[in-house]
Amino acid sequence: MSVGVRKVNGMTHQARQQAEAPLGEYLRSEDVLRLLPISQRSLERLKRRGQIPYIRAGGGRLILFKRADVSKALDRLTVRG
């Protein structure tokens, strides 16, 4: 079981490094899924619960996330032990 935790921690460390960028940059849902080790369904759940802020653009069909918000969500999802 600890091997899985290390793998998740390793993925989140790499994702955190990629997510840390100048404020004001936006990511699409696909980009967020590559950075956070979660499924599309989990991302939808985080959005619905207000745990990760997002912006609707393009007539509501395009969802954008601020990199800083994704980085904060990553910190909350990181397994610490």
C-alpha cells in the first residue's frame, strides 16, 4: 500500500512543479486532469462542491481554471504522512 502512496506523492510533486506558473494563466479541463491525479468525474465533483473555482467561457462550453487555483487544489489533495 505504501508503494501506491509514494507513486501518488511522486505524481503530485511533479504536477505541483508544472502547476506553479505566473498568476493569470488559465488551463482547460484536460490540462487540469494531466496535472492532478484525478478522474474527469472527480474534477466535476470538485467543481460542483466549489472546491476548485472555474470560469465558463465560449458560451458555457469551455471551462477554464486559474493555475494558482489548481495549485491550491493540488495542495489539498496531496497525501501527507
